[in-house]
Amino acid sequence: IIFNMRKPLFQDRKVREALAKAFDFEWANKNLFFNSYTRSLSFFSNSELASSGLPQGEELKTLEPFKSQLPEAVFTQEFKLPITNGSGNDRKVLAESDKLLKEAGWIVKDGKRVNAKTGEPLTFELLLADPAYERVALALQRNLAPLGIEMTTRTVTPSQYIERTGNYDYDTMLQLYPESETPGNEQREYWGSKNVDIKNGYNYAGLKNPVVDQLVELVINSPDRPTLTSRVHALDRVLLWEFIGIPEYHSKMSRIAYWNKFGQPKIKPKDGVGFSTWWIDPALEKKLEK
């Protein structure tokens, strides 16, 4: 769930962090998905390109020149999100979000989260194009309500969605970032400062971060695979600590149904099902027909 940082509300990193931490993934995974998903803690989840632990080795060397421009946590804390008790109302987690919001100048008055200086309520809309995602949106809405935050959901037609997202006319939206085994030029489209104001661009978050811009160029110009991997780790880590959105989930497997009439190679593709490597096995097909 991407925050549109063109909006004043989402320009404060503490507000973004508070909202990201308030989402009760454990409740949603249990009650909506039969515990079939894993929380995404990387933009390159389920791959060797995902950052983890604390930066070290070549990744640390990549990040050190930017130390004064980055949050201290990038170097001192492993990126994690709260693991709730799965109740949908974990008071300990909500207290953490409440603390961040108060530090950002948003207090609770008469049960509503308001700006301490202006009295403006903290409200925002989540833009959707598929009703199937409404159940997740409603779960988040319930998580935020005890914090005094009013979140609304608007589901529009695909054409309306394209029009609004192309003009960055949203507070928050759902977005999947497709990544390859070898990240490159597309990272400029996703995160580059120059793409913030381009109509129909892909920098949906409106991210303008000079460190990210430089890390993207380092990724693109990597001379070899080990260097690429460490630089992607660095980019991933910085993006995570920017809290540009609320990380959701991914599956570590592909769930498919198929007729038992196909031959498959002994050596399977590393990722995905690899339908193009299957063939119809005449013996299995004949057995199936019987």
C-alpha cells in the first residue's frame, strides 16, 4: 500500500512508519488467507537480492558515503515490522504507532487523531481497482480506527484507476513492483526523483531522495553479479527505512492445478512453474483418458 508523498500528510516519515506498523498482518493472514502468506520485508522478497540483518561487507561500503543523509537505524537496526498477537487490536503495537504519531505532531482529541497545531483530522483514502482487495483494506481500516485515524476506501473502474493514478490523484494505492533477477534501468522509473512529476510515470510514491537516486545508478552500473547483489541490498534497505508504504505479503510457492498428463524435466526452473518446459506425456495422457 503506497503512500503518495506528494501529499503533505505523507511527507513525514514518522507518520508513514506509524501507519505501516499499525497493519495487523497476523490477523489478516489467519482470518483472510488461511496463513498461506509470508510478510514482505523487502522489495526483492524471496530472493538473494533481499536485504537482511545489518549491513556488512560490500553493502556497508556502499552505504557508508551516505551515512550523514540516512536514518541512523539503517546502520544500527535490522528492518522489521511488529509481529502482533493476531487479535486485530494489539495494544502494544498500537502504542508504538501512537508514540510515533504524537512525535510527528498528531494528537488524539475527542477520539479523533488531529494535528496539534491546526486541528486538521488525520484522514486519507485508499484507492482500489479490484473489489477483491477490499477485505484487506477494511482490515487496515479497523486497525487504524483505535488510533483515531479515519481511512476510507474507494474502488473505481479500471479506466478511472488508470486516469487517477496517471495523474497521481490519490492518497494511497495498491502497487506491485515487478522485479527481475537482474534489477536495472527500471529502478529509475520506480524511484527516480526525475520521474516524480512525469504524467503516467511509475514513481507512484513520489519519492525524491538523492541517496536513492545515487544507489539506483550504482545498481545499474554494477560491473559484476556480487557487486550488483550488494548494491541492491543497499538500495532495498534504504527504501525499506523510508517507509514509502505498508508492506503486505507474498507466497513462497506457486499453487496450480493441472491434469496429470504432463512430463516435466528433472531439473526444475529456480523460480516459477516453467510451463514452457512441460510436454504432454503420451502414456500419462492415455492413462488419464481411461
